[in-house]
Amino acid sequence: MVQPTASLLPKARKTSALIGAPDGGYVYANRPRYQHRNHQSGISLLTGRQTCTIVPLTRKPYAPTPSSSSSSALAASIRCSAASSMPGSFDIPAAPIMIPESPSWKEVDKSICAPKGFSAQGMYGGLRASGNKGDLALVVCDEEAVAGGVFTLNVMCAAPVTYCKEILAKHDTVKAVLINAGQANAATGADGYADSCASAEAVAKALGVSSDKVLLESTGVIGKRIAMGALLESVPTLAANLGTSDADAHRAAVSITTTDLVSKSAALEVSLTNGRTVYVGGIAKGSGMIHPNMATMLGVLTCDAPVEVTLWRAMLKRASQKSFNQITVDGDTSTNDCVIGLASGAAGGTVISDPSSEDARILEAAMTGLLQGLAKSIAWDGEGATVLIQCTVSGADSEEDANKVAKSVVGSSLVKSAVFGHDPNWGRFAAAAGYSGVQYKQEDVRITLGGIPLMEGGQPLQYDAKKASEYLKSKADVHGTVDVEISIGSGPGQGIAWGCDLSYDYVKINAEYTT
């Protein structure tokens, strides 16, 4: 069943009054973010410009069918033009990006190229085992950009992770980031590292720069080396077609995805002091093997503010800790987790170097907000997921403790299974909070689900189980957000984490990942 097209909205908002969806659905203006409704017969998607229907239990690129509206026809025309200008298929919608609101920034209809000084491109180079979805992306700065990176702590880290850490230890600035999908180039030994070096050298030759000015990210099957013949043949085409258009950025965002059903990208216009305006933009990928530790699955953040390198790297690390480190889909920390941040300085003005300055505070908050939006979209797009789970914790002794409790709850397989089954088994929330490693008194615990009180003062409350179950079902109907709130005391610490439910589809997808 395909739902009627709704009016375009200036920003994300709940749209039940517009299209009769249960509360919690979203429609976004000016970009193909969509409302998602799960039916037994399939999933209908409302993009705001285009409607389409897909069959469940598959994670393949969508095949949208244009609606009759002029805006839908225009969007379809843009996508067709984008798809035809570079090899490959890029026809998947963008994820809902739920960025916190602030008077210091506003979301803009852009992506990785919103900040001045950056260009990007994506293409199909033949690295994927099947299909022709884009599998190579390149992000380039006009001039060398101040660079930072946050990486997985998995001991079996991938060759590109090792390579990037070595480059950033020696250099403050870089020129480009190459991302490939299809092979993770992890657990590939010395040969895999040599492949990373050869990949960087190919990009360097195409751009006319030194290879130590190129960073790398890889995603795909662990234990597989990069299909180097296809990559080396494709890089010159990729570099020769760099651009700054929305279509260029969209192709780059799609080309870094694997089992993702949607691409993830966003940008903010940020108001600093003295009337100065800068931009931050980003793309990310991730759907399964999501339990980051000091990083994300794969992500690239761009910014045109001039920032001193030590401060930039510190801000990137803190922003990642408050965003990507607070999501989980399945509890598995990837070998390839990596977020790279580039600051071009192309917006001009005084270099931001004082961490206590108002400009540094505003910029870091905007970076955090953008990365939180991308992180939530990853959890929302978790393999087989029907809802995003958001757990907010208060009353802890510290922010760190609150974050631990929140992530423990959203990471619980029992919690995730109960949410999928629309079972308000809140005892699982209490248990997951209790084994988080954070100490607190049971008599201080308060738990609510979607505003429905379940526990107060450590005592269970009488509640309408049917109403609570209907709340969970209503969120699954629109692929919305399930809100869990837990208070564990009277301390100042507050934290938040995001996850998704655990469905039958997750097992099916991962049981057959390479077969």
C-alpha cells in the first residue's frame, strides 16, 4: 500500500496530522528522507517527493516509482541525471537525520560539500561481489585541510585504520580521503597493508599530491583484500569527475554503504560570534556490526572554519564520544570503525585556537549535533530494525555513568527483542541498567516507556500493559523512535544512547552475509 504524497515541510516534524500516520513518523523537505511504514505485505516509503514500495527481508537498493507530482518528477529527474553521469546505481533514499535543534545552527539541504573548499564523487568501480551500487568515493579539499581521526580499538584493526593512524601521527594536514565498499581489507596481513599504500598512491597520482596526504577508509567483508585491479582502474575516473553539487555528494554517500538501506548525510550552517558563518557537513555508513568504541562505522566530517590542529582533533574526539560511541545495533565492534574530520579553513577569519572561546564551544556543539544525527540514522537503519530505541538516563553521579547505563539498555538483546515483539517487559530495562557496571541504589530507580510510568522509587507500578504494547507497535508502524527514560538517583549526570530492535530479519541477513 503506497500512501499519498504529503506537503513538503521546512524541517523534520511529526506528520500524523498530515498523512494519518501514527505519531512518530517524519517527512523532510528538500531531500529524499522518508516516512517508513511496515506492513505484512511490504514496506511503503514516503520520500516527500516520491513514493515507492519495497519487499521486506531484502536489503537491496530501492526501485522508486515516481509519483504524479511535479516535485516528485523533478526529484526523479535529478536522480536519473546523477545516476547516468557516473558508472553505477545510486538510487537509494537518504535516512532521516534527527539533529538536535539549537539557535546556533540550522540544517541546510546539503552534505559533505556544504563547507567551502571541498569536492566529492562516488562511482561503481566493480569492487562489490554483486550488483552495481557505487562502491568507491573520494572526498578532496582544494587546499590541504587540518585533519583528525578517531579509530576502532579492535585489536584486529583493518589495514586502512593502521595506515591512517600512521599518517596522522606524522602530518597535521591532508588532501583527500578515499573510501571503498566491498572488501574491509581487515585481517589481511602485510599484503592488505600494501594494498592500502597502493590505493593511496593511486589517488595521489591522480590528484598530483604526495601519497602521505591521502587517507583511506574501507568497509565490507573481513578477511578480503581490496579488489585492487578494479580500484586502480577506477581512481582516475573518480578524481577527474570531482564536483560540489548535491548529486556529487549523494553519489559519494551511497558509494560507502554496504547493507545500508539508506544513505546518511547532513550539513549545518553555524553562526559563530561577530556575525561569522561557517558550515559543517558529513556522510556516514553503517547498519550492522555496530557497537563503536572511540569511532563510528565509517564517517567523514568536513568543516570550513579555520581551526588549530590540536583543538580540532580534541573536538572531533569528544563529538564522536557523544554520538557514534553512544549507538549500538548488535554489540559487535568493527575492525574498520573510523571517522575522519577535515577543516579547510576556507571560510576565513581568525583561527579558532582557544578551547575556552565561544567560537570553539559553538563549533564543537554543532559538530556533536551533526554527528549525533548521523549516528541516530545508523541505529535507525540497523539491519532488520523496525524502530530506533532512545534511552535517556538522569540522576547519575557523572555524565560518563549515565552514558554507560543508557548504552547498556539499548544494547541488551532482551530489551531489543521485547521492543520488536511490542512486549513492554520493562524488567529487562531495569536488568540491563543494573549490569552496566554503574553503582546506584535500587530505591532511586524510576523508569518510563513513552511517558508511561513503569517504576517509581524502585517499586513496580500498576500500568496499562495493552496501552504500552500499542505504543511500541505504533512506533514500529512508522519506523519511529521508542523513548525509554530512566532515573537512577539525584546526581547531575545525564546521558543518552541509541539502538534498535532485534528482528528475525537481522539473523537472516547475517546468517547469509557471504552466501
